[in-house]
Amino acid sequence: MGTGAGMESGRSSRRWSLDEENWSRKWWIPLVAIVMAAATWGLLGYVEGGCDRGPRGGCVAADGYEWRGWVFFLSAMPAFFVVGTGMTADRWPPPLGVATGGTVCGLYTLMQGRTVGHLITAAVLFALAVTAPALARRRRRAS
């Protein structure tokens, strides 16, 4: 019979949580960059292919871009979480992941085209890449 979360028979078991130790893990850098890359690749499907009217009236990816639409749909919430974490963390790995992901994805976006949609997407990614480390540095200095 357990005595609480993570406790069995009086012994504590190691459980994963977002505590101070996990914020400092270096795996945040590739995690954030990969999730941002997936979301960017999916979003570029909408930028390049446009939106078609869906069966319920919403925007769906145009023909030939359905796979990218699904990738964007599935990566949107994880991207929101990891970018939000990178923007609010005072430890360096999450903001460095946002900086890395934003820079690489911004350059990839510019290599794909120079339309207004591409330029806006790249500008947002570059802004995230600059803002995340600046906010982390400011938080570190304040504490």
C-alpha cells in the first residue's frame, strides 16, 4: 500500500517531474529545436500551399500538403509548450533550444521562399531566437 505519490513501502521511487534538476538538462536544446522544426515544416505547408475550405468550413491544407497539415496539427501543442518553457525559464537549456530552433527554422524558411508568408514566419522565428535568451539572461540577473 502506497503512502503517497512516488512512495511505495516507505521507499521513494524516482519520478520524472519538471523540477529544477530537469530544467537544467541539456536534452532541452534538441527537444525544443526538433519540435520547432516540425511545427515550422507543417506551417510552411499552409504558407506554400494555402488553405482549402474544409468539410466544416475551416482551413485545411491544400492538395499535396495534407501530410504537412497533419504534422502542424500534431506539433502545435508541443511547440507551444516547449517555446513557452523556453521563454519563461531562467535555466539556459530551454532558451538555448528556442534560440537554436528559431535560427535554424528561420533560415530554412527563407531558403524555401521569399513570399510575404515566408518572411513573416522567418521574422517571428528570428524574434523568438533573440528574445528567449535575452529574457533568460534578465531573469538570471534579477535573481
